[in-house]
Amino acid sequence: MSAQDKDELLAEAVRLREEGHPEQARERLLSLTASFPDAADVAYQTAWVHDVLGLETEAVPYYERSLQGDGLSDEDRRGALLGLGSTYRVLGRFGQAAETLRSGVSQFPDDGALRTFLSMALFNTGEHHEAMQILLHLVASTSDSPEVRQYRPAIEHYAADLTRTM
């Protein structure tokens, strides 16, 4: 099978997943994975479809494989880091979730979804202070609410030290 064939079959599998046919997409992706075991894009899409199907445990090795090396586009790498971190969290692997999501935030610091999922993982690891800091900074910097914007300096000030009082 050629690289062009791989790309066409991968696009078809993604289309099937997006159109609500994840089982069919999974079958095609597992076949592609057998033919292209080192293809990061195939591994990422295979992980994603397993997540869609609620097969988080099966998704993990595909996410991990997809993140080895430089085979993913920036957008897919961001998605794989988010997917893997979220999946680790769902599986109760909170330390790995936080580590993966921290890596994602360091690579994509402006991504609010990565920061949100990191805050959830940090909550699960007992790092409540840092989790709240992340969320407060995110709310202050991204909210369209006029009321939040009005208090943005105060929110950011207190986010630096949530235990500070007068």
C-alpha cells in the first residue's frame, strides 16, 4: 500500500468518525495501523476513535505511539496531548495526566482547553491551589463577560496568591 493510499484511507476513516460511524472508522484504522505501525497520524486517529467509542484503555498506546517523534502536525500534536492527558485522567492515572497536560501547556501555552484539562488533573492530584490559579487566569484572560472584564486586574492579582487577605 502506498503513502497516497494510506492518506486516502485515513481521510475516509476520519470522515466516517465525524459522520457518526465510529465502529466502521475503527475497523479501517486498525487495518491501517497494521499496515503502517509507525505512522503517527494513523496512531492518533486510531486513539481518537477508541476514545469516541469509550475504549479509553485501548486508546492509550495509540496516543503514546502518535506522540513519539515529530510525525504529527502541530494541531494533531496538541490534540493528541489533550486526548492522552484526558484519557489518563479518566482512567484514574492522575499523575500521568498532569504530566502530559503540563507538556501540552508548555508546547501550546495559549490553548485554553489544555489549561482547563490540566487544572482538572491537578485537582485530582490534590494540587488545588495551582488548579484554581490556572482557571482564574484563564477566566480573566478569556471571558467576554463585562463583569469579569471589569474585575480582571483583581482576579489576576488574587490568583497569584489565593490565601492572601488584608
